[in-house]
Amino acid sequence: MRWLKTLIVLLLSVVILMVGIMFTIHNTDKVAIDLVFITLPEMSLSLWLIAAFVLGGFLGFMLSSVAIVALKTRLMGARRRAAANGRELDQLRNAALKDAT
């Protein structure tokens, strides 16, 4: 079963690589990007589009990482509070049992 997963991943990688190569071959027009305050140098359209895709993926990864770290920090705090409440509850139960005897 593991070999099937490896084969599927390999085939998908080859397909994505071929699509990328075809995309690059068909989008060779030179364009300059004007960002109002700065004009980026003239390069092929495919390079600008791939760069934008990679930059968007990287920024999405970074923003989601920040959110995940914040949620994990909140989870650790909640676990600490739950553990402290559990210890306090055990102490109160034990105190009530000692008083009852």
C-alpha cells in the first residue's frame, strides 16, 4: 500500500512539473510590473506569475503558522488551568473526607 502512495505522489509531481514547464513555455512575453511607487524590472510573464504564486503560498504558510502558535499557546494555558483546578478539586475532596471521619 505504501508503494501505491509513493507512485501516486510521484505521478502527481511529474504532472505538476509538466504543467509548470508548459506554462513557462507558453507565457514568454516580457512584462514590467508597475506598483505605483516602484516599477519592477521587465521579465517573462510566467516568472512573475510563478513568483506571485510562491510568495502567496509562503505568506499564507507564515500567517497560518502564527495563528497555530497562538492557538497552541492558548491551549497550553487552558491545560495548565485545568490541571490546577483538578489539583484544587482533589485537595477539597480529600479535606472533606478527612472532616467527615
